[in-house]
Amino acid sequence: MADTKGRIFGINGPVVTVKGSDSFEMQEMVYVGNEELIGEVIGVTRDTTIVQVYEETTGLRKGESVVGTGGPLSITLAPGIISNIFDGIERPLKDIRNLSGAFIERGLKVSNLDEDKIWDVTVKAKEGDYVTGGEIIAVTQETNLIEHRIMVPPGVSGTIDWIAPDGGYKISDVIAKVKSGEEVTDVTIKQKWPIKTARPYNERQSISKPLVTGQRVIDAMFPLAKGGAAAIPGGFGTGKTMTQHQLAKWCDADIIVYIGCGERGNEMTQVLDEFSELIDPKSQRPLLDRTVLIANTSNMPVAAREASIYTGVTLAEYYRDMGYDVALMADSTSRWAEALREISGRLEEMPAEEGFPAYLASRLSAFYERAGYVTNLNGSEGSVSIIGAVSPQGGDFSEPVTQNTKRFIRCFWALDKSLAYARHYPAIQWLTSYSEYLSELDDWYKMNVAHNFMEKRNRIMAILQEESSLMEIVKLIGADVLPDSQKATLEVARTIRTGFLQQNAFHKDDTYVPLEKQNRMMDVILLFDKRIRQCVDKGIVLSKVSESGIADDIIRIKYTIGNENIDAPFKELEEKINRTFDKIIYERVE
């Protein structure tokens, strides 16, 4: 630890003014006060240094010392991250509970990761090998699902002068020595990395694969690509957190990083309880075996909300560097923006729209731009997909956080309170949501699902948009005055809304739906659309179709047909639809 560099001159909530030294650097991590609270330098002037403190500042006094560390706020990267629960600055909450009980005391000194645990390491490199930053030199089994790949730190390159044999090691043990010229660098299992600096990679690749979630309204209508960025905006009670829970449980990412940023404590408790009980459907192991949780609830220090976002994305990038696909859920970025606004106000900066700082947009862009599908330094491919919840006050999507977020994401899942109150979940409003990844993912869907998957999706979207226009007329003068062709549109749209877009998270077959079944469901709906149009062309009264109950059979597909061995049940249903309509048309001809 460096010598004392300054003393507290002023305290304004989490913002502390320091005088007595001119040697602090921007973004330097410091220890504030007698209790050595963790802080970060966010401003340097000729006479003073401004520090934001990531812990509660109650009880700090003028004149207490501020000690610099000489480096930026960094976190430890090593085995032991997966299945752990951290606060916003990577302190393990389980260890904190053992030290201080249910509430976090100030100034606690806790190791980010267990320094004493022995990991069974298998060495992959050998003496004499030339290695560069990011290269995998050893592996260890972190959990039953995740192999932790120990890498040479970025910026280090040279010849391996010595490497440890296979065996048990602590994360601080040296397992290799890399020689470059006369300089020898010790490589330990753990790395330190500053959270506000993106980890390097070789090349950012074009996006071509979807993040499959099993949620029909997302996969079929508004897909997110692996390495892409999405936002879930919605007012109170519209299901932002529950939608993110579904994505965390079911998306086909290798690793999940879930950040509860400024959310209510009971919601985070629900997350912790659920995730500890959930079984990963692909491996039949606990879901926590591939999940990292960062809990920064609304009653924790406001400055730590900002750090939690960067901590989470740094952990995601670390596992991306190993060649994994990582999905990061941030719930919610609005609480993070509110923390920026509070600190900006205490710094007496000139406010922009609704009091948010003028740099809100640049901070949001810096966060979302850390998503991507990349070629790593070691030649492997990995991705970080970011899904950020946005909580606009009163559900007003014109407020600054939502509007600025839309500039930096390409997938927008707008939650609608009228759908949520009608118990239509996920409450994603199909008319205001969009995905700009459709064209990039078209080839993947053609090769892996169906050659005309996007055409079917576009036809279904057109029916929903036509229904929206017709509903304006229906509200004014009723549905009875509509011609039969438009009544047919309303009937098909009803089957799409309730049978396809609405999904039951508590039903064993409907909580996750594979793409093959989603495709067949669209086939059935469009067959129904085709046959009902034939009835309209032949002048058949549509009440005959309603009386047949075939539309209700289509709506019940999600419950009546399972996710396995679907060919025979779907063929049987399609034959039933054709028989029903043939009978209706035949009776008309007779």
C-alpha cells in the first residue's frame, strides 16, 4: 500500500473532497478514512481531489487520511467466480455474512475469491513454448459444467522458462515463468483487471447466430444475436425481471452473469432462491454451476451501483476470452443511471435532460459496446450478449435513459402494462418492439430451422399489424360491420396472440419451446390463415369456422403437443384442420 497522499476536506454523501496532495491519478483506487473504505478518484483539480466512495460514508470525519493504491479499481479473475454471489465490487456476500451477519459492515477486508482453496490443475503448455497474452496454458474444473482455462495475462509474451507440473494449486501460486529477453514474468492462476477497461481481443466478428431463448415472441419475432445488445424497457409490474429470469434460465449461452443493480432486496432474494434450486435443462446440473450473481440492492451505497455494471461485464469478458458464449443480464440500467445522476448532482455538474448528467449517453454506449462476438487473443471465438432492463418512470419510453439506450442497442423488447395486466406474458408489445438482427440471422434460420422461417415470421407480423389497424375501427363501430375478410384477419390474429405470443412460464412444455416446434406452430397458424381465406372467397359465413372450434385447438397446441417427437402430432393436427375446412366448404357447396 502506498503512503498517505491526502486528508478528507469535505464529505457530501458518497462524494469526498481530498486535499493535501497532488499525486492522485484519475480512476485510482483509494482507501478512505480510518476504516479504509474503498473509493475511486473521479476528479482532480489544482487544489483538490474528488473521490466517490463505494461504501456508506456515515461517520467519516474531516482530517481522516486517504491512501492511494497506485492502480485503478480492479477485480480478481480466477477459478471460484462461477456459482458465487458478489456485491458491486466483487466482494463475496457469503464471506461477508460470515463476518458481519445479514448487513454489510463498512471497511470489511474480504478476499474477492478463496485464496486457500486447492484447485486440481492440468497443465497444457510445456517449457520452451512461445506464448502470448490470452494463450491457455492450463485448465481446472471450476464447476461440473465449466472448465476454467488459465490464460497468460494480456500484454505478457515470451518463452516459457519454467512451468509447474499437474497438481493442486492455490490461485495465488505461480504456475509458469515467461521469459522475454532478460525479463522474467511470473504467471499465477489469478489475474487482476481494471473494471472500466475492456479486455482486448484480436478481431470483432460479424454477427450470424441467434441467442436461442425458447421464448417464441423473442426467437421467432424479435431475435437477439449472440454478441448483440438488447433492452427490455417497461414500467412497474410489466415483468422486466421475470423476463430476464426466463432468459437466464433458458438461453443457450454457456455462462450467465446476472447483475441486480439497484433492485429491491426481495427481488434479489427471489433470484438467489430460484437459481439455487433450478436445474440446467441441458446438463441436469444446478443452474448455479454456470451462473455468476452480482447483488447490489437499492439499500446498498449508491456509488456501488455504477461499479456493479462494470464488474459484471469484466467477468463476462474474462470467460469470453476462454471461448465461452456469455449472456449478461443487467437489472436495471435505470437504477445505474440514477446513481450517475445523484453523484453528478453532488459534484454540482451542469445537468442535462431530467437532471441526468450530460455524459449519460457516452456511459451507456461504453457499457453496451462491450458486447460482441469476437476472435480472442488465443484464436478461440467467444461472445458477450448484453440484455439490459430499463425502468422508465411511469412507463414513459420518451425519457432520457430509454431514448439513449435505443441508440446503442439493436434489439428492443418493449413491455406493455396493458398486456401485463391482462396476464399476457411475456408482455412484449409486438407493435413497438423491433430487432435489427433479422437480416443477419436469416441465413442461420434457413440452414438450421426452415428455409422460409423469416417469410413466415413476416407474414405473422403483417397479420398483427393489420389487426391493430382494424381494432381502431372496431372500437368505434364494432366488429359486426367489418367484411368477412377483415373478420378472418381478427380471428387469425387472436390465434397468434394467445396461441403463439403468449407463453406460460409455469407449464413444463411451454416454459421453453425449441425452434423446431416454434416453426411448426407457425406452419399451423398460417395453414389456418390460408383455409379461412378460402372460406371467405367462397362466401362461407365465418360463424361456421368459429363453431368448429378449430381455432381453439390451434391455441392449445402449446399445451397439447410436447417438445419431443412432434412430427406425428403436428401432422395429425394439420390433417384435422384440412378435414374441418373441407367439411365446411363441402356443406356450403351442397
